[in-house]
Amino acid sequence: MESHPTPPSEPAEETPAAEVEPSAEGSAPSKESSNLQFLAALVFLAVVLVIVVLWVMTILTPSWYTPPATDDAVAAELAQQAEFGLVENMQKIREPGETWRLRISDEAVNAWLGIRMAKWLAHEGHPPWPEYLGIPQVHTTPSGMIVAIALAADNGVGRVLGLQVAPEIGEESMHLSVVGGLLGRLPIPSPPGSLLEMVRNAATDGDEASVLAVDYLIDGADFPSVVELVDGRIVQFDDVQLEDGAFILVARTLPRP
């Protein structure tokens, strides 16, 4: 018998697999992951922005830190008036034990620091003000007095550092408590450790101003709140009242002991 070749069978037609649409339950984790990533990116950007803003604040000079030029005639007149006014009120004849008050503005103090401080240091035989420090300036607030100085520029960036102190007067002594600090325009809870270490090192090297800063500001030593006048009378300071832009000395003039 003749064999007839079997015709090739046609390949079975494949039934296309049904497309599976992702269920709503399956898509939820993907959306949550995207939301978390977006939130993390926002937090990261916010942290970076805060760091940049804080850094910029540290290199900005406080608006009130404006030492006068040595040839500023108006500031020189104000500084002289402030000095003479203080001496006049200290020496004034009053009823023994009568309380008197003297208001001193930041403007007057800062003018004296910028114009007459260097001459006073020389007259009193003290070392000159260090060249690496700018002229000190004060800014009084009800919560404390900020004493600020400008450091010499480091790599082109200079910074203003400050101590915020609160004066406390007892019967015969005054104490200055450090209640905060300042770095540029950024308030800080305490002065930078590097600044304190620099002051201590300068004091160890014999710098008189640094010795006083270590004794009375850093170590908290008391100093007399009683001043003896040339005629033997005693001025007893009883209080220092702080306000915005000025402080008030409250005192009594007592007869010679």
C-alpha cells in the first residue's frame, strides 16, 4: 500500500492571555511609597534651608553694632557729655542716704567706647585694646545687656560675638550672670566654647582685659558696688534697672565713715 504523507498540522492558535489589571489594593503601597519619598525630600530641603539661614545669620552684623569713627564729631561730643555727666552725678552734693537715679543710654555708652576708651586705657596705664578685637558695643534689653565685639576676619569672613549678662547687686557687691550669647544675629544659649577658650588662653598669656573677663564674666567673681569719692563720701549702688536701649543706676550717697 502506498503511504500518503501526513500533512503538517497547523499550530494551534494561542489564546492571548487576559491582561491582569492591577487591583486597587495592589496600587496602594506604591502611592504610599511615593508620598513618603516626597515628604522625605521636603524635610531634607527644609533642614538644608534652615542650616543655610542659620549660617547666614551668624555672619550678619547686628543692626545696633555700629562703632563710631574716631573722627566722628557728634559721637565725640556725646561721649564727653556722658563721661562728664557720670562724674558730675557721682560728685553731686546730696542729702546723706537720699536715693538718686541716673539713666545712661546705649548710644552714650557706645560713643564712649568708640571714642574715649582707648585714651582712658592709656591714661590709666592699661595695655591697649587688642588689635584682633573690634570696638565693644552694648545693647540693653530688659532681659540683659549684650556686650558684643567683632573678631578679625578669618578667611574673609568676620563675625560679631556677644555675651548677654544680667547684673545683680547685693549690699556691697555686684555680680554679672551670663544668661546667653550672640553669634552674628543668631541668639545662642551660651557663648561658644572656642571663644571662652581663646579668652582663657589670652588671660594666661597676661592680657589684662582677658584676665578681667575670665574673673568677672566667666568665673563669676563679684566686684564692689561701693565707690569712694575723693572727699571721702561713699556712693552705694543699690540696683541696675534695664530697659530697651538704656539702663538706670539706682544709688545713694553716704557720708564718709
